[in-house]
Amino acid sequence: MPTYEKILLKNMEMPGYTGLLADYERVGGYQALRKVLGKIAPADVTAMVTKSGLRGRGGAGFPTGVKWGFLPKDYTGPKYLCCNADESEPGTFKDRQLIERDPHQMLEGIAIACYAIGAETAYIYIRGEFSLGARILERALAEARAAGYVGTNVLRTGVNIDIWLHRGAGAYICGEETALLESLEGKRGLPRVKPPFPATHGLYSKPTVVNNVETLANLPYIVNRGPEWFASIGSPPKSTGTRVFCVSGHIKRPGNYEVPMGITFRELIFEHAGGMRSQKPLKAIIPGGASAAFFTPQHLDVKLDFESVAQAGSMLGSGGVTVMEEGTSMVWAALRLMEFFYHESCGKCSPCREGSSWLVQTLRRIINRRGRMEDLETLTDLCKNIAGRTVCAFGDAEIAPVLSTLQYWRDEYEELIRAAEPSGAAELVMPARH
Amino acid sequence: MLREKYKDEIEQILSRYPVRRSALLPLLWLAQTEEEYVTEAAMKEIAGILRITPPQVYEVVTFYTMFNLRPVGKFHIQVCKSLMCGLVGSDVLLGWLQARLGISPGQTTPDRLFTLSTVECLASCGTGPMMQINDEYYERVTEERVDRILADLKRDGTSPLKSGPFILPQLAGSEK
Amino acid sequence: MATTTTETVRLTIDGVPVTVPKGTLVIEAARQMGVMIPHFCYHPKLKPDANCRMCLVEIERMPKLQTSCSTPVAEGMVVHTATTVVNEAHKSVLEFILANHPLDCPVCDQGGRCDLQDFSHEYTPTTSRFLEVKRVFPKEYFSALIETQMNRCVQCLRCVRYCDEVMDVKALAPSGRGTMTEIKHFTTHQLDCEFCGGCVQICPVGAITSRLDLYEFRPWMLKRADTVCTYCGDGCHITIQTKGNDLIEVNSAHGAGRNNGDLCARGFFGYHATTHPDRLQSPLLRRNGELVPATWEEALEFVAETCIALKLKHGPDAFAGLIASRCTNEDLYVFQKFMRLVIGTNRIDGSARYGHINGVRALRRVQGTHRWTVAFEDIVGAEVLLLVGTNITETNPITGLKVKEAVKKYNATLLTIEALVPAIGTISNIANLSAHHFSVHPERFGNVVLGLIKAVVEGGLVAQTLTQRAPAYVEAISQTLRAIPWETLESVTGATSQALMEAARAFVAARRAVVLVGQGVLRTPGGFGVATNLLDLLLLTGKHDRPGCGLAPLAEENNDQGAVEMGALAEFLPGPSDLDDRAARERLAGLWKEELPQRPGATLMQILGDARAGNVKALFVVGENPIGSLPRAAQAKEALERLELLVCQELFLTDTARLAHVVLPACSYAEKDGTFTNTEGHVQAVRHAIDPIGESRPDWEILSALSVLMGYPIEYGDAKEILKEIRNLIPGYGLLGPAPATPRSDEAVVERYLREGYAEDVGARYQLTGAGSFDMAQPATSSAESDRRDAGKVKDGLQLTLVVGQTLFHSGKLSTRAKGLMEVQNAGSLGLNPSDADRIGVTDGDRVRLVNQAGEMTTSVRRLDRVPEGMAVFPEHFDEEARRLLTVSVDPVTQVPYCKSAKVRIERL
Ligand SMILES: Cc1cc2nc3c(=O)[nH]c(=O)nc-3n(C[C@H](O)[C@H](O)[C@H](O)COP(=O)(O)O)c2cc1C
Ligand code: SF4
Ligand code: FES
């Protein structure tokens, strides 16, 4: 099995590493912050990040330096950084590890980003369920404050960087950046219509950057080892650096694997994660979290980078790779994900709100042996009618499992429908709110 | 009254945000920790602190699934039923719990010790099946561990089987 | 409005080039050229939310379909609203929206005027592909007036957004999420709000409906009449919908009237007053001490004969008349003409005397106008707004909305001087939006005004031009104010000199400044002086003649302004012209072909005094109710009891009418035609919606009939003919466009004022009123600081200022007859600051006694955050008992009776 140098998981995999400040400092922590604060002009830090080719690890993969560059240049009022630690995409659990095992690494990243964009305040929006993570981060923040890495006049450079933790309370949609901002403003987490974008009208209508935990955690290393070094990792020029892939499902060694982008699914699944958990062969792969279209074994040699996965008809998304073995019902898998989406649709857009409930009910009916062949047409139609017609990307996400399973495993749907009892008395249940 | 009991904490929370209303989720958390669920009185009080109307608090409370508007059992067991945990047996886990507790999701045991709920993905797909009980995660749950956890909770109010910081892949497979 | 841009953008919609102002939304640009893009969540009053996704259009060079409701036009944009793709999208979005929508159109009150129904006919096949189970919300009782049918909700959130963005009430909560989102109030509580009906009006489907007319009708059965609401001076356009002679509902179309379709509870839910079963059906004549039904002939002949006899015996000045401002201009005009010509006296007065006249007299004195020099548009466009003594939301709700719009939408700076303190509640409170709020004792608003003016003159903020033009005037004011040290001012206002200075600076810095003065000033002692001082403020800061600037006294009754202009007041002839204005008298005499009486008029309090003294023998009362309006101390009853003839034209048997010798049933506004003039001077048409109730007749017609019997016929075929005559007297009357052309101040009058007019009373006007700071809640026992803290121990109660005033749900003389309004508020309770309530140990619903030298009353308590400490408020519509405690003082200049407050001791029962 090829081995690669890890960046983000390196510290924490050292024996005895606790993630406390002393440990982090021992391995060179906060040197990057010292290196930039007051010494490198903020614009140059941004340029460095652009040059590194770092792309967002939250889902959309937008180039980080470019995003920072969208902030208004001559603006002198308050700006904000929000660290997206809402990690709620089914199949994704990397940020949790980064938070719980090496909190200072992301804090340093946040501080660097604040400096680069000129934000004096950063909020870490952490999903409500991560109560352990929140405690760990609070402790780390206290350490960082005491050590002068966070607060007013950081490291006596005159730069102010306040970082506050803000807990969500159970809503996947709050990972969407504008819903996150609404939530942070004390409102229901409904995504905003864009434009305007957060870069100009973000938190409290002020210029704001939202970045994922993993994205930010990379920053100290880009500063320390140079953008060229970072850009040489992975599959340059478009997918540089490593990614922490979260492997789950019917796999021998589920967990997070940090590898350079560009290795194949085959390598990730069969070498790093130890292959399938039983004798049953691989049937399906979700390549990038619940919002990504399913892959089949034919896609095993697709490379795990943004372009390759997109070209093959799905997306790298949040890096959650879920594998399913032969024997797993794909209609059931689609339904499980659809139930998630139904449960989490904020309800703002009619197509998403009504579509998710309609899709769930139809899938349930098919599974309950009450389907009809026309349903498959309807399912496809509904998905197409949701696509591209909603405020946020949730709409496009929720249809991916249905459309892709219909594409590759239509026979399974048909089989269930053929098995339908014409007089089937199965009960129709309302989609349940818990 | 939260205002009296948590005066300094509330001040501290408010000081983090340039706009008062931002303190809504933190204050709701405070209220829920205080009373196990968010009471009407708390919602009104928080509205007063933030200078918004009680309906504005209420609409937010109902949007987020972690806020309870009614009392729940002493231990709120929340089983992840999303696909990834589903692939590794969350339905079975739910079945055990239902059998052991004699309740279905959404219900509370008559002794008010346990409330059972199903929830969506809690970001521990690599360590499923899993459940959250109050603030703690319990991962890689087996039938035998369910029994131990329930017994521990009843006896001690907590269980050593709860998760610590994220389980690293090297440790994966080796049971705690 | 704050930035009026003339920049335009050119674009193409469906192949047609259009030019629209920059910033226009695509959906509006399309509407302007007659292309209607289907939509649910969009409403021109609200910020775009783009949630329904119905309004998708294709815009060239944009990758996806765009929501036209949230996309502003751009130069060169090419929009397609009806391509196959777009039609397909509309169809599919509609299919989603209909998925969970019940098919209950036949029992839905929206049926026939439902956007969803309309668009469905246009876009969808008759059978749905949705085979699943529709969501069902358990039915919950929402409120007595507003009902929800959540199964029908399309989740556009227009109601919620309206309640927040326009009304600033925030009473509606979308609870839950996803398909199960439900519009609620607060947990399971029933709706408690301003009941403006806005959510009912703005819901595009039948999810929120009025309970007053539930299941009563189908829209196409109804007859409509566009007319004007009579509950306050704002003069809102309303459409009354009727079935037969029944009032079914009232609404107001978006864009209609000065209110732009917005209404308050009174306008929306108050319409049943006119058809209340107690309406008088026929004339009543006193026989053997009892009022008994009579025919019109009997009643009118009796009045005519008695009048002729009394006039012969005592002369015309033994007569007097009072008329309510809820009458039409035509009624008011004929009334004063009747009194002046047929009876021969100027001794008439009306409800504008209760306060509105103070504003009018100040305007006439200083700038020679009797109307605002600003209109509602100027309020919306103002950069700074100063509100003095007005809880505007409750007295003039729609003018209040203009203020809210200016502040919320266009970032105007709001300065407020009001007794009430900012407090978020279920009724909006303008002070919540204020940048500088001065909470002060209700009789001392003038002190803060002095403070502002002191800040202006001492902070070097006086306009240069004015200092040059009128140095003596500036010096006189400065000098008087110098004599009042800041410390004293601070102690009597509770406002710091710094805060006053900041407010003054904000006021001066604005290019467009509007000052709104309300009943809190106009109906309290010194009202005339304070209104004059506010004009001084405008003069001193160089704003009085600037476009968009001016003083706007808020009229309480719907036609207070019309009453002034029709000359139905003691000091005015129609115009209004002063009684002793020779030219005006001659013109009038020429037109009427009759000499006008020479002797002076008499105001309300003079008339009552003269009646008590036995000098007034006969009184005509049209819609007025002095017994029901004035405190007992005014001795109105004693006065009326001495009359030899009391004639009342009324809708109901009021306290005053009960004493009458003859009661003549009059029509309500809903049964007659004519015009009203609103607070900003806009003359609007009143149109009858139903036939007269019983034998009732319009007031002018009754007077006209009497005149014939008395041998001086003043006859008209209909109301229009009267208006024609009015127009001859007051050029342009009733011919105003959509926005009234506001008068400019008369520079000759201003000049005279600046030279000498001010000097008459400058010393008196620039004096502090009252002593001690605002916080005057004191235990009646002197010793007791410790008692104050320990509520239970305040045995002898607290000393408070009781203020009776209008509430949002009741105004004018008819609202207590409206079943809708009575559902919301049907009794009075005493609003107390929670701390004061604690001091005497009472909570909501507990009973208290109020005592002073004049008498005592008992009532129940409501704790209200907005009531400042030391004050207690009571709704004047339920103040029968409270009136026993009130004292009366009369303005020496304008003769306004001030009778809305009293010092009382409060104790727990
Ligand atoms: C429905 C939805 C959910 C999302 N959830 C998350 C999330 O949990 N965590 C995250 O970092 N980004 C999430 N995103 C992506 C964010 O909107 C945003 O793109 C990201 O935080 C930007 O950070 P990055 O540029 O560093 O990736 C989500 C997006 C959508 C549409
Ligand atoms: S697409 Fe779905 S989740 Fe996103 S804003 Fe619309 S309704 Fe909400
Ligand atoms: S009207 Fe545009 S999205 Fe609703």
C-alpha cells in the first residue's frame, strides 16, 4: 500500500498527542501565525493561498484565495470570518476528528484567515450535537487566548482577532453558508437568495467569508511550507493538497484517510480502508457525501479529485465515501437518504419542500409494494423539476441519490413494482416529523 | 429566572455579538440546560433580554430539532437512522432499544428515565451504529453494549462506554 | 424614497424594449408593460424572499432560470417570460405547490379571488399526479377575529413578512420546518396582536381568513363600495363589501388610497358598528318625560315650531350648535349655514375643539396655513422625523406606518418625545424605532421641546439666514431659554443636555425634517404653545419653508380637518376665514344672498357655561356627545338639563341624546355620500355602501328639511350639489389629485410673526411646565423609601398620574358598537408599569382603587412594560368611571378643554 505524507492528521496520529496547546506548540504550532502577523501583508497572504490552489473542503470546492479576494477592497468597516463546523452531510465525519483531536490547528488557520481578510471577529459555527467538540474547542480557545494567539493585540502586533464558538441546535441546512449566517443572527436557518453574496453582504450584512474547518486547517502548512509545496501535492493544477476522506459503509476499516487528491477509489477503498467487510462484492459507492450521485464498481478507477469525479457524473463534495456491498437495496438506500433530505429541507422553496415530501412518499410506496410503473417517470420528472430551481444547492443535492439509483439500478425499482400487490393494503404513512 | 441566575454568563454571551439577537441560540441552550426543555417562561424571558417578540423566539426554537418543547426523559436516547448507520445496523440497534425499553421512537418510559428518538446523521458514520444519549456519543454499539449502557445509566447516571475524542483509524476495529 | 434616482435602465422583455428606473425588479418591469408573471411570495410592499419559485423567467446569458421577483433589471438584459422552458417551469412549480394543497375550494373563503386557483386554471391539468397523502395539520383555534387553515398554506410567508416589515409587530411565527411549517403565534396561545388584518389581506390563498365573515359569501355575490374609513384622521381608503343590506367585509386594495391598502384593526374589523341592532330606527320625541317614537313630520314640526318660538322670545344667540367631526364636509357645511342663516348665530363648535384646533391655530398664526405643508409622501421621504406626544400607532395607525416605512425602509432618524417607553410587545411601539427617545411626563412634553430649542440656539445651530432676518426674535427666544439652566431642564425632563444636543444636531443635519405632533400635546395643557414652539424649532433651523419639511398636527377624528375648513367652529367661517374677516364675510354673504350674524361665536365650554347659566335655551347637537366625552367636572349634564330645547341627530341613543327633547336618526358614513378631509388635507369621496338603516337620513338632509319648515329654505338635491357650493367658496376643494398639493407657508404671515407676533407670549411659551422630574411615583405616605421596595407594605398606595387616552382598538364614538373590535377589547383596564404594580403588589387582573379629591373608581390592572413608572393609562372608551376623577382646564387662547389626566392615588383592593 502506498503511503503518503499526511498534513492534517499527522500531529494527532503521533502517539501521546493530546491536542493541548503545549503539544501543538511542540510540533511547531502557531509558528505560521507568528510568521504572517505584521510581517506579511494581508493581501500577500491571500495571494499565497490563491497560489497554493487550495479549494474549499466544505462541499462546493471553491478556490479559497479567490473567495477571499471578493471582499470589497476599500471597505473599512467590520468584516467577519465564519468557520463552518456544522458537518452534517451524511457520510462525513472529518471535521469532527479535526476539532476533537487537534483543535489548535484549525484555530491557527482561523487566525491566519482573519488576518488575511481583515476580520477582527470570527465565529466557529459548530453543529449542536458536537458537544464534546464544543467543550474541546472552548478549552483550546481559552488556552489560545491566555497565550496571546487570540484576542486583542495578538502577539503584540496590534492585530485583534476574537474567535467565538457558536453552537447550532440541529439543522443540516445551517451548513449552507447563508443559512449559517441567518442562524448566527438568531433566526431560522433559511438560506438567503443570492446575490448578494456573503463576500459583500454576509453576517449582519457585512463582508463575510465562510470556510470549512478542513479548509482553514490547511492554512498553517501553506504558510509554513509555502504555496508551491502545497500546489505540488495531489493532482495539480486544479486539485491540490490532500483530503481527509471519510470512508463508511460496508468497509473493513471505516474511518478517515488523509491522502493526496487524485488517488483512485480503488486505492482508497481496497488498500487504505482494507476492502469490503465481507465476501460480498462492492455494489455502489457514494463518492462525496449524501448529496453526491452514486457510483458503481465501474467507477473504481475514477480519480478522487474535483474534476475527475465531476466528469464521471458526481461530485467530490464533502469527501464522504460510502461503500455498499452486493445485496444492498438501492431503492432502500435512496429512500434512507431521501428521508434525510425530507427531514432537513428548510421548507423555503416550494420545489424542494414539496418535492422532498413527494419523493419520500413515492419511494416508500414502491418499497411497500404499492408502486406503479408510472411512478418511475414521476420520480424522474420531479427530480428534474427540482433541479436548478431552488434558492440553495440543497435542491440539487436531494435529487442525486434518486436520479443516480434510477439510472444504474432501475431494474431494482421495477422489480419492486412488479412485486406490488394490486390490492396491497399497505398503510400510507405521513412522512414523520420526529 | 435566567436573568438572575446566570447574570454574568448572559452578559458574557451578549458581549460576543454586535447584534443582540445573535445570542438567541446560546440563550436557548442555557434555558434548555437549566430546565431540560425550553419552557414558555424562558422563551418570554429570552425575548425580553434580546428585545424581540416571543413569537420570534418560538419560530427559532421550532426550527432546530435539538430544542425540546416538552420534558423528555432523564436520558434522551437518539439513534442515528441515516443511511450510513443504516448500512451497519442502526435498525437492529433501534429494535434492541425498543425491546429493552418497551417504547417506540417519540415515547418516554413510564418511569421518565428514557426517551427514545431517531435522528439524522450525527457525523460518526465510520463508527456506526451509534446513538447519542443526552450530550454523549455512544459508537460501535452492539447488543451487549446496549445492555451495559442502559444498566450503567440507570445505576450511575453515566456510562464509561461513552465516546471520548474521535476514534482514530489505527484504533478502528479494536473494541474498547 | 430617500434617494430619488432618475437613472434608468433599458432592457427587453419578450422582445419588447422597455425603460425603467434602475433598481426595478424584473417582475415589476414586466408588470409595467402588461406582462403578468405568476407569483405567490412576491409582494411589492415586502422585501423579495423568492421562496415560492413561481416567478421564474429566462434571462439570456444566465445559466439557470431566475426568479423575476428578486432580480433587478440590468442594462441590456433580455428577458423571456413565456418560452416553453419557462412555461414548463411554472407548471412544475405549481404542481409542487398544489401537491399538499387541499382541494377544498368550494368551502374556502378565498374561492373566486385566489391566486392559486387562478394560476391553476392557467397552468395545470385537472388531475394531479400526486397520489400520496396530503399533510394535515390538526385544527387549532387561532383567535376570535383571524382564523388559519394551515392545510391551505403555500408557505410564501407574506403574512409573516408583512407583520414584521410593514407593521413592526412580529406576532406571526412560522413554526417547525419543511412541509410541516405552520403559521402560529406563540406556542399554543391564541393570536394577540394589532389585528390590522394585514395577514388576511396579503395571504394569496385562503390560509388566513377573517372570522367575521367566515363562510358568509362567495366573492362574486358581493357588491362593493369604495369609501373612506371614519375611525381616525388618517382617512384610509376602504372597500365595503355588501350582500343585500348586510356588511360582509371591509378591505383595501394594495395601492389604494392614502393608506396604500394598509389598514388597522378599526378599519378592517370595525365595520359592524353601523349595523348594530341599537341603531335608532325612527325619530324620538319626548312626551310626558319619555322619549317615544314619532314620525319625521311630527318631530321636525315640533323642532321648527319650538325654535321659532324660542328665537322670537330670546333672540338667535340663545341658540347654539355642536357637531361631530365624523360628519361629512357636506353635513358640516350645511350645519354651519343652517346655524348662521336659519338660526342667525355664530355660536357653533365641534369636536376639533378637543385638540385639533390647537394645531390649526398654531399653523395659522405662524405660517398662515391651516393645513400641513407636508403630505404622507414627505413623511416617508423624511430624513429626520420628530414625534411629539403621539403614540402614533394607536391614534393614527396609518400615519404611523409611514413613519415606520421611513425608518425601516429608508433609514430615517426618528426622534420621539412621548410618555411611553420603548418596549417590545404585541402592539408595536414607535419608540422602539427611535434613535433618541425622551420619555417624559405626559403634561411636560413641552419641556423637552424647550430643551431641543435651547440646544439649537446654544449649540450654534440657528440658521444663518434667520439670524439675519429676525435677530430680535432669535434673541428673545435665546434670552428666555438662557434663564432656564440646563440642570433645571435636565431635572424636569430626565433628559441630559447631551442627549438633547445630539437630537438637535440630528434634526438640523437632515435636509427633510417632518415634525408630527399628536394628541398627547394637543389635548393637554399648553398644547397651543407647544405647537407654536415646534414651529419656532422649524423656523430657527431654517426648515419651515424647505420642501419636504413642516409641522403636521395629527387629527384625531376622521374629519376634524374638514370641520375646520367648513367653518363649523366658533372662530371660523368656511375657508376657513376668521369670523371678523370682512372680505370673507362679504364674499359669503354674496353667495348666500343673506347677511351673516355679526356677534361672536362660542366654543364648547362657553356654550356649556352659558347653558348652565340659563343663557342658552336651545342646542342642536349633531353626533356630538359632551356628556359622554367630558369629565364630570365639566358639568355638561347640568348644562344640558337646563335647556328648553335639545335636538340630537344621532345614530344611537347616547348619554347626551337621552336628555334630548327630540332625537333624529341620522345615517352613518356607510349610508351616505359626501367627502371627508383627512389629517393631511386630502379631500376624499365617501360613497354609500348600504341603504339607510330604518328611517335614518343624512345629517345635511335633516337640517335642510328643518330649514324649509322654519321658512329659510337651504335646499340641495344631493351631496354633490353641496360640494359644488363649497367649491365656489374654497377654490379647488375636493379636486385634488392622488397626492394632495400641499400649501406653502404664507411668507407675509411668517414675516409678521417673526417681527412682532411671537412677542405676544414668547415669555410664557418658553417656561417650563410642572416641577420635578418624570418619576413621580411616590408612596402616598411621605416617609417610605423602604416601603417602595417592599410591595406588600405600601398600604396607602402610590401617587400616580392617570392618563385616559385612545387605544388601537377604539376611537371615535362608534367603535364600541363594532362587534369585531369588542372581541379584542371590550372593557377598560388600568395599564401600569410592572414596577409600580409590584410596589402595590398587584398583577394582571387584580383590582385596584383610584382616588382623588374629585372621586374614586375601581378597576382591574394590566402590567404594561411600555407605561413608564408613575403613570397609569386607561382607555377613554371605557372611562365612564374614570371621568369622575378627571379635572378640566381650558386653554386661555384656543379654549380647548384639557381633561385627559389627573393625579390619583392608587391602592390595591
Ligand atoms: C445544504 C448544504 C449543506 C452544507 N453543509 C456544509 C457543512 O456541513 N459544512 C461545510 O463546511 N460546508 C457545508 N456546505 C457548503 C457551504 O455552503 C460552503 O460552501 C462552505 O462552508 C464554504 O467553505 P469552503 O469554501 O471552505 O468549502 C453546505 C452546503 C449546502 C448547500
Ligand atoms: S433548496 Fe431546500 S433547503 Fe435550500 S433554501 Fe430551498 S427549501 Fe431550503
Ligand atoms: S414570487 Fe418570485 S419566488 Fe415567489
